[in-house]
Amino acid sequence: MSYTWLEGYAIAARAGVRRAAEGEGPWTAGFGISADRFSLDYAFETRDNRPGAHRIGVRIR
């Protein structure tokens, strides 16, 4: 699901379930923000026997 209020600016939210490999949990969630040439992406993944994993991505074009 995403929302754009001006051309070049957007926010997005996502959630999902995946077929997990050994040691991974099935749930994922995240969000992203884009502003002109800058993008920020965050994701959270569940793990079986450990705390969840956080992933952050930054892109400047």
C-alpha cells in the first residue's frame, strides 16, 4: 500500500508471510519513504530462536 501526495514524494507500508528457511520466521513488515532523489527503506523480519532482524536501506540518486 502506498500514498503519493506530490509527484516525487511517496510513503509505502508492507507486511507479508513467507516460506521461511531454517532459522527464519515467517513474518515480515516494513515501510519506505521517498522524497525527490532520497529514499529510506526499513524492514523487520522475525527469527525462530533469536530477536528479530532490522534492515535499513538508504538511496540517493
